[in-house]
Amino acid sequence: MPGLDPTTPPIPALPAPPEPVHRATLPHALTFFLTVAQRRAVLASLRRLHRSRETALLRALDIEATTPDRRNGRRT
């Protein structure tokens, strides 16, 4: 082909694609909106239950948490 430099090294092979992600193992977001004062109050209440917001919320709602959390290794 015109314009190609024959001394240019070949392009390295691309890495193999990653394994497919199983959606059931991914975390799922829970979103709701609060006023600034409400957010501060909620976060302060959660801090009293546990340093992890996720764990504190589950405890406040009396929902059994998994141990350890498979998606990030944290204990909840």
C-alpha cells in the first residue's frame, strides 16, 4: 500500500474480551430526594447505627444483610 512505512512494527494483538457481567451480581441503586436538612439528619442517624451507610440503612429497616458482600468484599 502506498504511504505505509515497511519498518513500522506490526500492531500488537488486542487482549481477549472480559468475561460477561452477570447483572444479578451487580449492585442496584436506590435513589430518592431530600432537602439539605433532611439529608443531614438521615446521614447523622445512619452514622449512629454503623459507619457504612449501606449497613446502617439495612439495620434501620431490619433487613438481613449478606456477609461478606460478594460484589466488593465488604461485610454488611
